[in-house]
Amino acid sequence: MHDAVFRNANLATMRQGSPYGSIEDGVIAITQNRISWVGPRVEWSGKAREEHDLRGAWITPGLIDCHTHLVYAGNRAHEFELRLKGATYEEIARAGGGILSTVKATRTASEDELFDLAQRRVRQWAREGATAIEIKSGYGLDRDTELKMLRVARRLSGLKVKTTFLGAHALPEEYQGRADEYIDLVCDEVLPEAKKQGLVDAVDAFCERIAFTPEQTRRVFDKAKALGLPVKLHADQLSDLGGAALAAEHRALSADHMEFSNEEGIGLMKGAGTAAVLLPGAFYFLKEKQLPPIDLLRRHGVPIALATDHNPGSSPLSSPLLVLNMACTLFRLTPEEALAGMTRNAARALGLQASHGTLETGKQADLAVWQIGAPAELAYAIGANPCAGVMRSGAFRREVP
Ligand code: DI6
Ligand code: FE
């Protein structure tokens, strides 16, 4: 006997093998927060305590946003104005604006203020069918504020949250000219404490001309490894520093951005099981010209995930559905690749592939219900929201908060 069954639904299971892994006129059953049966109606003969008629709606795995910087205070609308007058993102960062201006606001904000801001943001993801989100620290750049950000991320409700420690995001003002000493602080003090307090699921770094060198990134990754934490990398966003190869060398869960990544690095990623996370929101908002190497990723069979990169500087984007559309219009992904990017492959980029990202027996019952006629509509529409509800851990909510 199953706990609940959803009938009269079309299922985009996102299993590999057929387009969207789709099952029209399908049935999905849930028992103890897990998918206990999934398949076509004609093969279903089970019984369930609760029955729901979905009247032809589509069900997909809940969307997963695998790269965000969602906890912060303030905003950077003023820098947007400066950029529209011709300043570049790198120039603003070098002049002490950019990430460091968000660091100031985030250090000043109380933990409860940060929590209220983040909790309000998170609701928008749930409204658009997301059931899981990754959130990075990195706007504290000191021990107390990094820990504060991670505690806030852990307190959020409504979505499953994976936290990532991004202490190596930018060099704080008080360490100007002493980047290696700052990396000492990150490795010797902040990261071990965050780990000890149970606040970290993975470790990330920004390897870039305006941030940290490959050598400094290596030190952070070695420390993460010593603490038993998986790594990911902001790789080759603005220039090719060999980020893709560096991520692969450390068997990273993902290399993210990748606009300037080279083929050698991409080949190594395949061997290391490292996913690519593409971030069309940042590409769009910074008016980047260099497209990520989509064809190379396809040719080498590297799984492509997508995410909002939500942050106040380079991607103030709060819509997972718009990411699907942008991935198709800007990066020429197919709507199916886009949906895989925010389900199956996003789960991989977070190390959640055993429990999330597809509709399969045994996986967590995290799913989204959509009023659409075909799954391609999710990537096609701009600004529409056909989400009729989400289910997380087996609890269905028609009225998403
Ligand atoms: N790359 C990005 O796109 C964000 N962080 C990063 O390393 C930008 C963060 C910001 O501008 O506040
Ligand atoms: Fe980012």
C-alpha cells in the first residue's frame, strides 16, 4: 500500500534514453517521502491511501538551482547605472566596489535581517517549481560574517538547501596586498570552524584575475579535502586561468561559468566526473561576448547544469524558469538540455544524484506540477509561471507561499 498516488498526469522523468524520459498518461506513487512507483497507467495496479487526479498536468522533478549567492544585504543598482554609462564589472571591482560593497552591507546587517531578506527571496524559487537550492557564503570574508551567512542559509525553510563555503570569493579590504595571508585565515581558521559547526556541504573558490590565483585556489581545495568536503570552482568566467583542469584535478563536483575554458580542461572534467554549471544570467547581465564552449562540453559528454547565480552584482536574477529560456536563447541549448540542466545535472553538480534530479523509484519525492501541454513550454515562455504546485519530501503544496 502506497501513501499517495498521482494519476492522470504526464511525467517528464528526466531519465536518460528518451526525450525528457517522458511517460504520457503516467502514474507516480509516493511512500514515506520517496517515490515508490512510477510508470504508465496501463501498468499500474497498486493501491494507495490517498488519490490525486492531476487532470493532464505535467510532473517534473523539482527544479534545482545549484549555484546561488542568495544570502546578502543591500543591492548594487548604482553599479548597474555605472556599467550602463560604460564602466566594466572588472573596473568597478578594482575600484573597491563590486563584491566588496556587498561585503560591507552584509557585515553590517544583523543575522535576523539577513534571514528575512533571504527567506523572502527563496519563496520566489518555490513559486517557480524549485525544491532545492545551493547557497554560497562569500560576502563576509571574515570569520564571524562567513559563519553568520552559513547559519542563515541553514535556517531557511521551503526548499532543501545545500551550503557552500566561498571564503575565497574576494580579497577583503583589510588584507589588501596580503592575499596569501587571507588564504591562511580561510584555511586555518574560518573553513575548519564552519565545518566543525556543521555549516558546510561543499567548498568553492573564485579563481580569476580579480580574485585568487590557481595556486591559492589549490590551497583552499587541499584544505577542503583534508576536512572531507567536496569542492566546486568559479572557473574561467572572465579569463582562462585553467580553471576547468584545476577543478578536474581536484575531482570537483562542478566547474561553474566556464566561458573561457579550454578543451584540454573539458576533457579532464569528463574523466573526473565534474559537471559544468552554466550561468546565463551573469552572461546576460554583464553583456558578455564569449559564449561557454557548449559544443565541446557536448562532444566530451560533460553533464551540463544550469543555475541562476543569483547575486546582487553580476546576476540579480530570481527566476529559475527564466534560466531555462536564457540557456536556449543565449547558449542554444535545447529545451530538453535546459530542463536536464536544472534537474538531473543540477543534482549531480551538488552530489545529490542518488536521491534527486529524476523521477525514479527510491528517489526523494521532490517534484513540480505544471499546467502545460508539453515540457518544452517551460523553456519557451518568458515571464509566465505555469507552476501549479510543488511537492517536497512527499508534502504537496498547491498554494506555494
Ligand atoms: N562570480 C560571479 O558571477 C559572482 N561571484 C563570482 O565569483 C559575482 C558576485 C558579485 O558581483 O557580487
Ligand atoms: Fe557565482
